[in-house]
Amino acid sequence: MSAPLKFVAHSRHVITLAAEFGWRPGARYTNLRDVRNVDFAGVGFLDIHWKRYDFMRHLAAAERLRPFMTVARDIESVQQLDAILREAEALQRFARHVVLVPKDPALHRRFHALLPPHFVPGFSVPTRYGGTALPPENYTRPVHLLGGRPDVQRRYADLMPVASLDCNRFTLDARFGDYFDGEIFRPHPQGGYDTCLRDSLANINHSWRGYRATALASGEKAHE
């Protein structure tokens, strides 16, 4: 049994600390300074600025960094699908895996017909800021979980085959002296930013013990 691949995109300090726990580096294409001099090519996760998406800037960052994984913009409407697939194909020239994030309810039960198999389905874990409304039954291929609380991510993993995830939530709570205890966030008995980070990372890892992660397919179209 193996746990899913885990990525964190925050600061260089967090990325370095998380690496001690087997986590991989992540970065948004609008903020690459935190992965400067970090082993990123073929390893890291390149995230997007979903509110103000700039495809050309994203593509340029992918070409520069050659990430293990990146994510195309959300498929908010099936009418956007052809354009997003073209962008995803362009991104896959430079990334080993490209995540598609279906959100339009019209895609229900149509993943196999409309989402090419060399792309990774992405499930945006529901938060107060949004998430994927499509039911988990659609996700039968290896899935990447995008964001959300670590306990919620773990619950969704019992409903779909998770291969990888990105999670930054614990870094925000650590700033206020809270940590993830394996079930919920609570004040740390000792406190301290690094202590909260370390214990959260250890407890998140522990929560995935015994989970049989689904390996990502190599994909029909490898990056150049």
C-alpha cells in the first residue's frame, strides 16, 4: 500500500520543511520565487491563479519549470471544453501530468466520453470559497485532490481513487498556533509555527496510512 503524492505551495521555508515528510514542492505560476533553487523539474506541482487566469503566463512558467504536474483552468461550462483541452495539450508539452477540473454539471457521467484519458481528473475539494459540485461517482480514474481541509480530503478519498493531492490549509492555521491533530484543527499545546507545521504534516501523513493510492498513468503524451 502507498499513500498519494502530496504537494504544498506556500513559502520556501514550508516547502523545505515539508520535504522532510516526503511532500513535494508546489508553486503558483504567479509566484515562482519560493521555488527558486528548489528541485522542481519533474517533481513539483505548478498551480494557477484561478481568479485571474493568464494562459500564456502559465504556459511560459511550465516551459521554464517543467513540472511533474500542472492544472488547466476549471471547466466551468462544457462550452469551454474544446478551448481548455487545447490549452491542456499545450501544457502537456512541458508537464508530465495535466489536471482537468470539471465543474459543469453537464459533465455528469460524461467523463469517459469527453475527458481524454491522458489527463488527470481533478476534484476541487469543497470549501467556503467553492469546490466541485459533481458527485464522486464520476471519478473512476486516478484523481488529484485540489485544496481543502486534510480531513475532508481524506474522506473524499474513500469515495474515489486518489493518486495525488495538494494541501496548504495547515500552513494558514499554523500562523495562529493551530495544528491538524489527525481529525480536526485545534490549538497546539506547545505552540510555535514550526511545531504546528511539523505535527500537522506528521498527522496528515498518518491519516493516509493503509490507503491504497492509485498510481497515475504514464499518459499517452509525455512531456518533451
